[in-house]
Amino acid sequence: MTDIPAGDRAAAAVRTPPLFVIAVFTSAALVFMVQPMVAKLVLPLLGGSPAVWNTSMAFFQFALLVGYGYAHFLQTLPTVRRQIIVHIAALVIAAFVLPLRISGLMGEPSSTAPALWLIGVLTLSIGLPFAILSATAPLVQTWYARTHMGEGSGEPYALYAASNLGSLLALLAYPILMEPLLTLQAQRFTWSAGYVGFVLILGALALMVWRSTQAAPGAPAAAAPTAVAPPTLRERLIWIALAAIPSSLMLGVTTHLATDVASAPFMWVAPLALYLVTFIIAFQPRPIIPPYWALLLQAAALPATVFLLPQQGNALALQLVLHLGCFFLSALVCHQALVARRPDPAHLTIFYLCLSIGGVVGGAFNAFVAPQAFDWVMEYPLVLVLAALARPWRWGRLTVWETGVLIAGVLATLAAVLFAGNVRDILTFDRMLTLKTMLAVGIVSAFLLRERGLVFTGMLALLSVGAHVVSDPAEVISTQRSFFGVLRQTTVQEPRLGGTIRLLAHGTTLHGAQVPDARWRCKPMVYYAQETPIGQVFTMSQHVHPTMRVGAVGLGTGSVAAYVRPGDHLTFFEIDPLVIDIAHASGDFTYTTECARGDVDFVVGDARLTLQKQPDAAFDILLIDAFSSDAIPAHLMTVEAVKGFLAKLKPDGVLILHLSNRNLELKSPAAAVVLAAGGYPLLQEYRQGGAFPRYWESSEDVMIVGKTRAALAPYEAEGFWTEAPTHGVKPWTDDYTNLVGALWRNLSAGWAR
């Protein structure tokens, strides 16, 4: 394309009629505000795992593609006026699905095909208005270019920055303002009113564009002063690739952060916000981060991130800064490369269509292909390496200096890989320190070769393999993946328990442990040890009830089954079939098969839905321990949910809420919820001592709930349980939750300590 000088583009942006900016800003804000809102409506029914968000993002990217394809189709109409008529009519038709709500035509969530169920529900509920709204940005830009040709403002791409600014502000406003201040019903009607307001704004803009074409009512909509050759197939494929890499990286870093670094349930906000910021910067006439600095910083961030990715135990702040920083810089490099290759405005819609296709390709790879192809989150390091291909390649023979740097880096990395399997290091230094020092040579070599895109990519690939080998995963027994996350079995050595302990983890959260040694094989461990609050409840209830009917939401390793006596009946409510296979069918853990002496059965599906089908007043104990990594799904902690749980308890039954969490303070809202549901809560904040072997017990925060105060009298008499304060927190409902407040209280408590 013929570039317009930066000064002219800046001046053109200033002269842009405000109504164009308002239209693209408002449409983008509505598009990105509805995404977390729909997530709040439907995603908790599938456990809230990162894959749920990734699948939803893949749907939204596909809907965006449909919208961009529709905008491109409109350009085939002979006049701008016909485009206006068709688009206004489409907006009005889409409004018939309002007010926003979740369709029930797909029935209950599926645990066997959750991705298909979720895609179907989203399509029926929000697909049409989302796609039509998504078409606004490219469509309005073409209207702007075609009605302002000859005025020195024929460069419409700056409007895309305004579109992404609206997306970013809406995305941040939802968890900070809308969710804490408005009920879900109010949010639905507010968004629906915003949609109606946008139709009026676009109508005003359409009237302005209509009048601007009045002098030549029959002029073709696609007319241009000079013929411009369409982009080649090669150029279109490059656009798609440059858009696919950031899209995949956004979902990859989200999965990594939400499962392996910090498992706050809304960890997806930061990567998506940074993704939008890179669009804003890249499409500015004068970007605040020039391409030179983006390329330089990315060359340093990529090798460091690839090296530290498989290492365990790194500081939380370091992980967040490094991974988010590397993702931001890599996405910015790709998007700036896209802007540098943007076509003449005559072919604007095909440019955005290819950009959207790339987003779908990246999102679909992470959401649908990777979980089937890989048993761990391999897509993240893989695409990190591929991101280096967006750098300038600089063809030509390597200089002597570059050749020497390349040989040194390759030899050092290969040496680290080869020595990693040796028990004894040939050097006198600490083995792991020596191996990582060798890889550091590779990191420096990659940075020095940063101007050679292909060579830089090859060094990154070698570093990635070396880093995973040096991380020494020798104690990992197996890694298995389902829609709901990655489950990893490992072993540790504890001589006081006969040697080996077998562990099951989801992300950074331990889901249970078992000792193979026959002396302790049936000893419930970690959260369920007899010393812990959960263990205390089971021990006390066994003294009171000769036989018990128990329900447990969340299987883990099945440790609770160790408490099952002859005549007892335990039902596990588990959403992930893979967990049942690991903890029961495969024999990897034997609590349910060898330790339980009564009946144990399993119900697959979301616990709130499946528990509704159980008879009332059936359970002596109902345990809610449904961790999704480190976060309990919020829909299991609402007034409506707790009322449903209490209905399933016998008059003297006990509801157990496991509230331990690294990121959220859940005790106050849980207490408020229980009181609003008509229950009586007691709280115990248990902290493990140092006298027991590793994994014998764990610290935990547990709340027990009874239908009456008398039902809790035996537990209160022990002296370990206290009344649970609400601290003035508003109870959560299906219509209202405040995760930001829970995060803030947890941070405030940490600062106070």
C-alpha cells in the first residue's frame, strides 16, 4: 500500500467526525462487556476451568469472524445506501433475542462433550447480536474511507484503535464496576438498553453517511480514484499467521497462569486486556512503543520465558511479570507487523476478515486441537517459539561473529541436555546450577542473533527442549488432560511413611495423596486427615450415627472413602470423568476400591444440577470440596445453592464447605450466604503443625453448616469451632457475586500481616 506520512495521518485522525469514533467505540464496548456477562451466566455450570474460558473465547472469535465476513459481504452491494439499509435491518432483527438470557434449548451441561454443549448454548443465546455488533468496526471504517476520500483523511485504520479502546475499558469495567454494583438481572437489562442506544447512534451515523452520498446517489460503493491491486494469497496467509499467534498465546498464557501460577478465577482478564492494548498501540498513527523497541525487548523476553517456563518454585511476581510481559511484547510485534502490511483502504474488509480468521485459527488450536493432541499445556511453549517468526528474517550468509555465537549457544544447550540424564556431573559445581548455566549461554546466544529471525527461532526451539529436560521431571508418573484441566500424578519420598507418597495435582493445587505402604494405605491424608476440620466432622459423626449417608462434591483421590464403614453409603458428585478414572477405575489410587468398606458410587456432572435430583433430607454429611485448581466455583457458594444443599440434609445433618484459597477471602461471603439461606455456620481455621510427616495433614479453612443450632452442638462443644463472622459482606446470590471484593480482602489481610 501507499503509506500516508505520520503527520498527515495524525491530522486526519483529528479531523475524524466524532460520530464515527463514538460508533466503533460503543459497539466494541458492548461486544466485550457481554463476554464476561455471558460467562457469569453459563460458564460456572462447567466448573469454571480455564478450558471453559478458552472454548468461550474460541466461540467469540468465530462469531467475530462471522461478523467480519458479513461486513465484507456488504461491500459487494452496489451502493453505500443499500449497505446502510441491510445493516440497520440486521441490527433490528438481532434485537429480538433481547433482553439477554441463556437459552435452555441445549438442556443440561454435558460432561462427555462439554465443548460442543457450550458452543451450542453460546450460539443460541448471543450469537446473532454478537456477530452483527462485531461487524461495526470494519464496516464503519469503510464508510469513513469512502465518504471522506479527497479530504486528506483517507486513512481509516486509526478508528480500529478507538474500537479496541472501547473493548479494553468495557472489559475492565465489568469486574470492577458492573459485577460488584449491579445484579445479574440489572446487568442483562443494562446491556440490552446499551444495544438499543447503539442502534440509535448507528442510525444517526448512517443518516450522516447517507447525506454525504446524496450528491451522487448512484455512485458505486466500492468506487475509488485509482484501481488498487488486491492482496495476494501469500499476503493474506501472512496476515492470518500474524493474527493467529497472539490469539493462541493469549489463551496459552491464560491457561498457564490460571493453573500453574496463580489460580484466581478471573486470571483471564489480564492477558485479554494486554491483547487489546497491543491493538491500540499498533494501530496508532504514532505508537507509544515503536517497533524497534518492541523487537528489542521481545528478543530478551522470549528466551528468558522459554527457559523459566518449566521451572517450578519461581516467585509469583516474577512469573506474572515475565509471562505477561513476554506475551504483551510478542503480541505487539505481531500486530505491528500486521499494521506494516495493511492494504489500501479499498481492501480494508478483506484485511480484517483475514485478521479474524487468524484469531479463530489460534483460538481453535488452543481450545479444540491442543487438548486432544497434547497431555500437557504444550501449545503455550510451542507458540512462544513460533512467535519469533514474526521478527525480521534478514536473509544472507551469517558473519563469522554470528556463526561463532550460534555454535557456542548450540553446543552449550546440547551439553545441558546430554548431561541432564547423568546422576553424577562431570563438573564440581552443583549439577542443576551447572546445567542451567549452560542454558544461560544459549539464552545470551539467542538474544545476540535476534536480527536473524529464522536462526533466533531455531535457538528458541532448542532452548525450550533443553529447559524441559533440565527441569528434571523424573518424579512425574503421568500427566493426563481433559476439558476440565491437566491432572498430574507425582511421587515424593517420605521415610517416616515407608518411602513413597503418591500425589494428584490439578495445576498448582494438590487434590489428594496416598501412601502405597500397607501400614498407611487407608489413612486419609492432607485435607481429610483425622486431625483436620473435615476429619473431625467425619470422626464425630461416626460416633453419633451407626451408619451414614454421605455426599461429597469433588472426588480428588477419593480420600473421603477411607471413612466409609460397613453400612455407610458414599456418593461422589464429580464433573470430570477423567478424575473418576484416575481415582477409581484405573487403580492408581485405591481409597474407593480397597479402603471403603461400604457402598461407594459416582454421579457425573455439575454438582448443583445433579444434587437437585437427589431426595430431600437424605444425607448425614454433605461435603462441598469442588476445587477448580485453587478456586471453588462461585455458583456453589450462593444463597440459592446453599438452600438447595440444606434441603438435602437430614434434620441433624452437617454441610461442610471447604473454603481454603490462596487468592480469595471466601469466609465472609460464605458466612453471609449461610445466614441468608437459613443455616447456622461455624468456622475453623486450622493450621498444620510440624510434628507430622509431609502430606499427613494440611492447613485449611472449613465452615460447617446445620439446619438448626442444635445440629452443630456436638461440634461446638469440642472447642475448635467458632461463630463465622460476615464482616458486613453482602451475601452472594445467583444474581450477584463480588470476586473483586474477595480478592481485595485477601490482599488487605496479607498487607496487614
